Amino acid sequence: MFDFATPYWLLLLPLPYLLWQFTVHTKKPASTTSRNHEVAAIRHSQAELLIQLANVSQKKSRLPWLWVLACTLLFITAARPQWIHHDEPIKRLAHDIMLAVDISGSMLAQDFVHEDELTSRIDISKLMAQQFLKQRNGDRVGLIAFADDAFIFMPLTTDLAMAYDFLGEIHNGLAGERTALGDAIALAAGHMKNRPAQSRILILLTDGSHTAGRVSPESAIVLAQQYRLRIYTIGVGTNSMVAFPRGPQQQPLYTQLPLNETLLQRIAIETGGRYFHANDTQTLQAIFNDIDQLEPTNIDDPTLIPRDEWFWLPLLLALSLLLLNERNRRQQVLP
């Protein structure tokens, strides 16, 4: 089937002709009557030939067909003509995955070691999530950041390179200091409700309990069940004493920031997912490896429709006509 990828360019097809009409009507040619009564200042032996050449030149300049046609073809090129093969499959095996990252104040606790340095919970979560993205192939991935509020940091996309970069931009302070756990789940469920049911997955990385937001965890679980959203909860952190940064000139405060594992387990079990407790980098990597083994489902992907690009044909014709028009203009004999 023949189609245009950007058909709105076709609305400009009359523009070259309208521009020529505007140019013609803005000129002020001398009237024929006045010219007939003018007396020649200089007599020429070939006056009749020159008059004929002038008339031919005027006829040729009435409408620059080559230029108009070339501009029309350029607009058709911009509309990107394509031949679409609808008889070929347009499905692929993939998942729809939302990564919800807790960016509350408690995620600044430093109870991980990465490259021999203490690393905060939020930094290690981002690092491992980026490694997870490197292992994906064809999945749609979106990002949610939540603290006092939850918001879509990046909608579902197959551009995993962009998701990788966006994930690196998430940091504490974007949405407050507390944890709106229920809001994050509800937001993910609403965002994915129109996706294929078997491929909806939410990976929830958090270290805390529900302490903020308008949606309770119980209501969020019901909503996730309604939209068949499988939630894999990951408790990031340890239950022992952890270092909590206080300022550039102050020593870290050692305190306990325990996980609410009971709630995270309930969320995972009641939505058909699984709970993990990540207390070191090796365990967190094993979690993502386990999620990577989930059975994918067939997903319709319009971007995979086989198509042949034909924009080169009108482009080639337009350039040829413009060159021919320029050649004729330079060789035109003027009286």
C-alpha cells in the first residue's frame, strides 16, 4: 500500500504557483496602447526579428513550469512517500517495563560499596538499572521517579539509549523527601493500562515504607490487579546501621533505616510478581538477571512495519528539473 509518512507537507503543493501569481501581479508592465504609439528612438535593420525574440521570451516567462514542478516534487519528497508491506508480520517478542525509582531522602544512605567506595542507595539503584537496560533488546521501557509525589520521568519508549541517559539524570530533591509508594504504583498502572496485558511489568526500587501521597498501598494493589500489572519490588538497603550524609563539613550520621519488607512482599505477591531484598551489588545484579528471564509476549510495533522509502525518486526528479530550468535561464536570448 502506498502512503506518506508526513503527509502534512502536501498542503503546501499549491504554494509555488501562488508565489508565481503573486510575483506577476506585483509587476507593473507598460500598457500595450502606449507602446504602440511610442516612436522608436533608434532604428535597427533587424527590428522585426528582435520583436519576435522578445515575444518568444515573454511567452516563455509567463509560467515557469520547470520551477513550479520542481518545487512541487520537493514538497512531495518532504512528505516521504513509502510503500508499506502489510502482508508481512509486524509483531515482536518484548516486554513493557516501567522502572520506578525511589528518590526520597532515605535513599541517600550509604550502605553499598562500589569500586571500593561507599555508595548511596539511589546511586547503586541507578547503576544497576542502567546495567539492566544494556541487557534489554526491543523492550519498551519507561521511568517513574517518586518521593513526596510520583511523576513520569520518561514515558514508555523503545529508545533504550535515551532511557539510559534519562536514568542518570534522576536524583534526590526532584520530588521531596518522603515516599509516595502508592502513588508510584497507581501512576504506573494508569500509564500502562493500554499496553498488552501479558507484558506489563513494574520494577519498584525503594528502601522505605509508604509515608506520603494520596493513594494508599492497598488501593494501589487493587488498581494494579485490575490492570494486570505485575510488580517486582526490590528492597534496596540493609537493616543494620548505615552512614547517612549530613553535609560537606560534617561527619556522616550512623543510624538505622530499616525496610518495610512485609509491605513490599505483599505488593509483589498480590500482583503476581516477586520480592527481592538487595543488600549488596551482587544480589542486585542477580535480581535483574532473574527478571531478564521472564517470558516475553508478542507486541504489535508499528515501527517494525516493513516499508520501502521512495523519497529519493521525487527528489532526483526535482533536482534534475531545477538544473534544467537554470540551464534554460542562462541560455535564454534577450533582445
